[in-house]
Amino acid sequence: MLATALDETLGSLNWLLRTIAVTGRLETDFVRPVPVGTTLYLEAEVTAVHGRKIYSTATGRIGGPDGPVAVRADALFIEVKVDHFIDHGRSEEIQAAMNDPDQIRRARAFEVNP
């Protein structure tokens, strides 16, 4: 669950770059236990962009934004064309997204690789 939360947090940075990208590598360090039900405060940043490669890092803290680090991750995302999602997605979901007049919802439909 923690790795998934970090992947989603890091992946959301690509929207700020206005880039469509997929996870190429995710390295996660589990520093201390995170009990079930604990609120995890996540912070992420892009550290470099080189061609189609986007490097980023994130930390997860418990007890508050300044609490102790419980988990951290470094990731490499690879920029892809929207065709990647069209070619590998579920046709009924793609068609529904393409028919949606709301451009933001339409773009969000391609956020996660099915």
C-alpha cells in the first residue's frame, strides 16, 4: 500500500509538467513501521528532466508534515504519447472518455495505465 501511495503521488507530478508518463522504476525505502490507520503525509518533487526521463523523489512522514520519515522513494518516469494508453487500454473506457465533453475528465481518464 505504501509503495502504491508513493507511486501515485510521484506520478501526479507529471500533471504539473503537463506530461503523460508511466513509471519506469520505483525504489522504495521503508524506514519505520506505519501502523494501519495512520495518516501518512506525502511530499514529492521532480529532481530532474532529461529528454523523456523524469526523475522524482518523495517522502512519507507520520505524525504530521514535519514528523519522522517513515518511507521514501525515488522514481523514474518515462514520457509516452497518449497512443500508449489508447493502444493498451480498455476500449469501452477509452470510448467513454473520448465522448466526454469535459476536457479535464477526458484527460484524467488516461491518467492510469489500465
